[in-house]
Amino acid sequence: MLDPQDRIRFEQLVLPHLDSAANLARWMLRNRADSDDVVQEATLRAYRFFERFHGGDARAWLLQIVRNTCYTWLQKNRPSELMTEFDEEVHQRPAANPETLATQADDRQRLMLALESLSPRFREVLVLRELEGCSYKEIGEITGIPIGTVMSTLSRARERLRQTLTGAAGAAAKEAS
């Protein structure tokens, strides 16, 4: 248990970032119930080990714990996702029928599906940068990878996302004509 002062510090420094933690976990695991469980477990870990936090960016510290907890969860429950990098053959969605096209017409839905088709590594860097607004340095701290690797991974993730989005739009246009 934390002493009362550390408990107050934890509440002030860490708890305001639970929305970011939940967002990262939801995108990494693609399931709200699983991500809620992981965020709860990560928050308990953060609380348990808060004495080891000696200042710095509490958000990055918490997101690193969430990220690690997500990967541990994926390793236990969906190991095949971690072994499979993005492969057009494996991740290809079935041809869309008119009903599916109508459902996917909304840009947000298309983007969400495209993000979900990416590998966990690509999803995490995109979510951290584009949705959470983390700097390259923060992403490096959270993921434990060098800034150069963050930048190249982010570049590849954006390109794969672009390919997926433009490929889906092109396929939809072909089917419509």
C-alpha cells in the first residue's frame, strides 16, 4: 500500500491519463471488455509500483505499463496476432457486397477497419502519435524503441494505412461501376 502522500500523488499524476490508457488498450486489443480488463490490471500495476516512479512524464509511464500489459495479454490470448506481420493474403477482407459497402460508406468506419487490419506494432504507434498526440520521444519511451525506429515504424504504418484505405476505396469504386 502507498502512504497517503504517494496515494494523493498517484491520483493527481496518473489517474488523469486513464482515458489515454483505455484508448491505447482498445486499439491494441480491438475489444472493449478485454481492454477494460487490461487497463484495470495496468492501473493496479502502476499503483503497486508507484514508489519506483521518480518523476518525469506520468502519462508516458502509464502508457508504457498499459502497452506492456496489452502485449502480455495478447501473448497469452492471441499469440498468432503477434507472430503475423501485415500480410495482404492473411489480412485480406472478403469482397464487399452492397450491404457491406453501405455500412462502410462512413469514413470513420473505414478508418477504424483499416486501423484494425494493421499489426499491433503499427496500430500502437499510430494511436500514440495520431490519436494521443504523443511526441516521437514519448512513443520511444512508451514502446522502448529508439526514436529513429519510431519514425520509420510510423512511416510504414501510415503507408500501410493509406494503402488499405485507398485499396478499399478503389475496390468499392470498381464494384459500384
